[in-house]
Amino acid sequence: MTYFLGLTGGIATGKTTADAFFEKKNIPIIDADRVAHDLMQKNGASYTAIVDHFGASILNDEKEIDRKKLGKIVFGAPAKLNELNQITHPLIRKAIVLQMQNYQKKDTPLAILDVPLLFETHYDQLCDSVLVISADLSHQLARLQERNNLNKAQAMSRINSQMKLQEKEKLADFVVDNNGSIADLEAKLSQILVRIGR
């Protein structure tokens, strides 16, 4: 029986750092962002539908979808973001469920399901439990501005496009605050693995 631990949090709270910890433990990760990215490649299942809907202006010189150009259209524009989600979410879900079935067939003891919008898109229903990585707004802003080279207004727009962290924490089985060091986060994640018996 494969145990699926859902992993979510806010943007720039430290999910990638958590993933790196699980990878070091040889725990497989189904990364929804990676799945979405793969599906947007030229031969991917969502490429044509996205380009048909949003137009060729979102493409770079190699005719690949430029995620930054697409991001400028959809972030801060709920209707546009919803249009993108209606195209991509069914295809992403299909690919994720297929990966989950493969781990179940192999009888993998534990797999992580990393989905930024886990509760919003109801992936929590596919998981045995859910872990939320949380951080103070000041940490989120600083990390997001540095990582994505955004100004404060752009960073806040991305943070505000997601469900409030406090709401996610209420729905989670486990909450880990990531305001400290990487070592501190890893120690907390080790405790979670003990608690779920993995």
C-alpha cells in the first residue's frame, strides 16, 4: 500500500527545499509544477490548447511557451487565470493519477504529491494526509522577490492569487513553519516521517 503525503503551502514558503529533503531520503515526488511544465512543452498535451487560446504572443523565438509572458497575462487577472486552469488542470490531473497508479503497482511505501494548489484543486482527496509548509509573509515576500526578480507589488499579486496560508493550515494534517534554517526545516520533516510511520 503506497502512502501518499500531499505537500503544499504558499508560494515561496519552501516546498522546493522540502522536496530536496525527501529526494535525499529516496522518497519519490510527484511534482505538479513539473508535470504542468512538461505538458506545456511543444509535444505536450496542453501546448496547442494554450497557444490557441492565448495567442502566439506567449511564444519565444523557439516557438516554446514563455512562462513569464503567460504569467504576466494571468497573474492578477482571475478570469484569465481561470481560463488557463480550465485548459491545463484536467490534463495535469490525468498525468498525476497515472504516476500515482505506477507507484501503487510497484508497492512504493511512500510518495510525495507536491501540488501548490492542492486544496483548491481537491488533490487532498487523493492523499492519505497533507503537509503544509508555512512561512511569515515577510519571508515569503523576500524569497519570492529574490527568486523571481519581482518588485513588491508583483510578488504580492502572486501571493494573493492563492488561498490564504492560514486557511491551508486549518485543512492540513501537519503544518511545518519554515522561518528558520534549512537544517531546522529538515529536522521538522524528519519528525513528520516518524509520525506517519515512514
